[in-house]
Amino acid sequence: MSVRISLQQTDTAAPTILIRLLVGLVVFLPEGIQKLAYPQVLGAGRFARIGIPLPDVMGPFVGTVEILCGALIILGLFTRLAAIPLIVTMVIAIVSTKIPILLGHDLWIFHLSSEMKRTGVWSMLHEARTDLVMLLASIYLLIEGGGRWSLDAWLSSLRSGPSARALNPPLKHGA
């Protein structure tokens, strides 16, 4: 079996599409667009304020990655591969913005926002809730793939041919 086929094989329950829509459509696609549309507030300008190196390069780069990977996840195409850069993005977001909140001071090159009025564990958990949900949802998609209602599943079934589909009928929900 080739690596490409195994990366696209997925038989996770159809409702996995809800996780894909949450990750791709609700968060990463619009956030990536906004990083490019409003660079001073959400892209390069924000990256400079929090200490991300080369903000004029990284802002548009991260925005573009979020748009492309978000769109792939919405479609369920190369879902596992698209989840990897999003996991990296979320880990960097947590380390660069949420850990300084937890500590109450700058961490290495990353700056605690001057607008942050509360620090400590409860403030960090409040500020990190979306980041943590996106991290865990992206890890889920890395492990499980796009689910039955994805282009990955459709392409995988085309490659496996009718004989393989007859031997492995789709599972009924709840089975």
C-alpha cells in the first residue's frame, strides 16, 4: 500500500465532518483571511508585538497556511497532512501568547501583551480555550482523517475498487 493511499484512508464516522467544519470553516480559513486583510491588527503587526521573528514574513506566511490548510480540511482532502501545520501553528500560539499569561511575564522572545490585565492559570485557561480546542481537534483529524464524508474517503474508495468496497461495507452509525 502506498503512503498516499494510507494517508487518505479513513472510515471514521460521518459526523467527523462537524470537526472538519469547526477547524476549517469556523476558525482557520477566516483567521487566515483576516491575517492577510488586517495585517497590523492580526497579522504582521500582531506578530511583531508578541515577539514572533520576521513578522513581515511570518504574518502572511501563517495566514496563507491557515487559508490553504483550512480549505483542505473543509473539503476533507489530505486531511491528515493539512492538520500538521495547524497543530504546529497552535503549539506556537500557545507558547508565544498563552504561556506568558500563565507566567505573568515575557517568556524568551515572546511578550506578554500590555493589554493583559489578569495573569495566572485561570486567565491563561480563559484566553487559551479556543487554541486548546483547535489543537485537540487538529490532533483528532491527524489521527482519524477526514471521515466518511470527505474527499479523502471518496478518493481512497476509488483507488481500492469495487471488490474492496464489497468486502468492507460501510459501518452503520452506532455499530
